[in-house]
Amino acid sequence: MSTTTMGVLRETAGRERRVAMTPDGVTRLRRTGVRVLVETGAGRHAWFDDADYAAAGADIGARPQVYDESDVLLVVRPPEDVTALPAGRVLIGLLDPLGDPALAGALAAQGVTAISLDLLPRTLSRAQPMDALTSQANVAGYKAALLAAEAYGGFFPMLVTAAGTARPAQVLVLGAGVAGLQAIATARRLGALVTGYDVRVQAQADIASTGAAVLSLEVSQNGKDGYAQAMDEDVAAVQLRALTQAVPRFDVVITTARVPGGRSPLLVSEDALRGMRAGSVVLDLGGGNVAGSAPDTRTVTEHGVTVIGAPNLAATVPVAASTAYARNIVALVSSLLPEGRLPSESNDEVFAAVLICRDGVVVHPRLKELEIR
């Protein structure tokens, strides 16, 4: 049997600094007997040089060579040159097929087998080492608290000085998934008085476990498979009205709510922004949680509130994010591709959950419901 080659592609998405495999990850993959071929400059933006990969046992080559010689292609986000992907290759990454369902059809048309880590079922303990959404959300939540602290014009902790006492910042984190809980923990470590909110009943207990206060709005629902679900429009309207009353009490608001395959819920309305004190900061990590926010943009409203759109913060911490992601990939490859190749057939529930398309056909049930061809 010929040796399987795993190719690591340079990311093509704008502002993306992560890389799908680190030199440490290459060492781990090489132990399984596979060859690793890294595109020239793939790790440059994450501070991993080609020499680092070569020292770990990888070969280095141009993009066409990686496409031509690799059996499995590793990415963080979908490559922009999908039509250049050779038929018969396996593509593994955070492909977001529910957010961009046309991608599944394009990959199938290319004859590519695609595996998307963002479809991984979080409720399966065996899948946890492969859970890239969790690892990247941890990084993003950490950076969100730091970025909000940097943008805020005051101190996060209470400081007692000869010039007087500075009160601690009042921070509200909306959404208590992985990113939200990490933002809560980091803001608390910085000394802020932190309150958390999540519509999911089980997540409210998670907030309390961090030592933060829990904002109660008497609006609740249950999650599914570890993810948030889209809310009924009437319930969402009640929630938004309640949050509009609550948000102005805080100096800093960090929003983290996302619905896989759906639109992020609006949590901070224009009325809420108008009610906040000048100098307040609102950071939209969820993308679409805050009225008027735009990705990778920092604006100041006419009332003096700084609004930061930051839906891809993990990419701004490339060393930590890439290291965690590479470990997720190694865990997935070790579990689902033990010999470096996909099994011809599999009843494995993890494999079935992350497989998007194979043999020119879209096979994922949720995508088939969307009538992707």
C-alpha cells in the first residue's frame, strides 16, 4: 500500500492568520506513517516558518504540487480556488456548509470528499478531542475580553490609588457557550464585575459556576446537541425588549450568540445602544448580535458608544488557535482515518455527522434537506 500524503494548504480567506497544521502536529501525524506536504508559506502568518515544518519531517512545495500529490487536504476555512481541487481528494476543515450550502454542491461537483469539523456532535465524548469549534471558541472568547478591555476607556478592576478609587467595570456577556464562558472567565480574571446571560436553562448554571452573576430575563429555552437553536419570533421579541432595558446598565457588553446554519440573533438594539453611557463598549463576537455592527470594524456611535464587530477573533491569536486546531485535526485523522484513508463504508456516527459529500454526491442529511445538488 502506498504512503498516504496529507497536504497543508495556505489559507486564502482575508484576515485569516491560522494554519491547519503546526510543526508539532506534523510530528504527530508522521508517527502514524503518513507523509505531510506543506504549501510554501502556509504557516507564515501564524509564525511557523517552512524550516520549522521541514525540521518536523514535512516536505515543502508550491500549491499545485500540494494539490497534485496529496490524498487528504487540510484547511481551516474553505479554499477560494475550489474549482482547482482535483477529483478524488479528501478536504478537511471548518467548511461551514450550513452557512454556505452552495459550497457542498461545488465540492461534490469537483468529485471531492469533504469533511467539516463544524458539524461534529458535541454530545459525544469520543468527539471532544476533535471539537475544533470548541477549541477556536475558547481562543475567541479569551481575545474578546482583552479587546473589550483595550477599547474601554476605564479600568476593568477596582483600583485604589492616592488619587482615589476607580470602580470596576460592569461587564455583561450575552451567550454562555464556550466563547461566552471563556469571555466571562477572562473578564473576571481582569477584575471586572461580570454578569452573564443565556436563554438556555442549562447554560445559566454554567454562568453561575464561574462566579459571575446571572442576568435573569424570564425567557428560556433548551439547546440541542450542545448548540443554541433559533428562537420563536415572539420569544425573540420579548428577549430583545428585556435586553434593551438591561444593557444600558453596563459599561462593556460582549455578545457571543450564534446559531449553526442560521442567522445570529439580534441582542443589542439601536435603542439599547442609545441608552448606554458615552465611553461604553459593545463587542459583537457572534456576528449580527449588535445593531449596526460590521465584521472587522470598529465604529463609535453619535452617543459615544464604541461598537466592535469581531466574528473571527480566533484568527487574531494564530499561534494558540492553530496549535489547538492542529490537535483537533490529528485526533480526527487518528480516529476516522487510522490508515490515512477513509473507509469504503462506515456506520461510525462521528464520521456520518461530519461527512458532507462523497463520490460526487451530497450525503449529509441536513444539506440534503436543503436540496443541495
